[in-house]
Amino acid sequence: MSFNYETVKDLIRCPRSMSALVLDGASLVCTDPQCRLQCATRDDLPSLHEDEASELPETDWRGVMARHRRGTASSAPR
């Protein structure tokens, strides 16, 4: 069984900020502008362990949010 983001997008959250995540390529990215955590997927499953994630630089995070038509204000929806 493969990971289906659409079926779980309202259930999964960032392991650090508990904000929503967006699927960007093979990773899940936190929508919180203060957090900007990027979680990789391995073997078609997301790894939602904070110690295995990396923090995106702000400019990269803004690019991801723009691709997914998400706001980049400090009050991003959680």
C-alpha cells in the first residue's frame, strides 16, 4: 500500500509545531513560517520524526508555499 496524501492531509501534522503539512515532491513541508520543517518520505511513507527532518531556509519555504498557494504570513493556518 502506498502513501496517499489526499486521504490523510487533514490528519497528519508537523511533529514540531503541529501545523498542517503540504506534500512537495517527495517531502512534507510544515506550513508554519516559524518552523519550516521538511519531512522526507522513505519507502513511500512519510517520516514524521523531528530528529530526522530538516528546517528549510525561509526563501525555500516561501517557494514551497507559493507553489501550493499557501499564505506566508506569520499567522499561517494550523
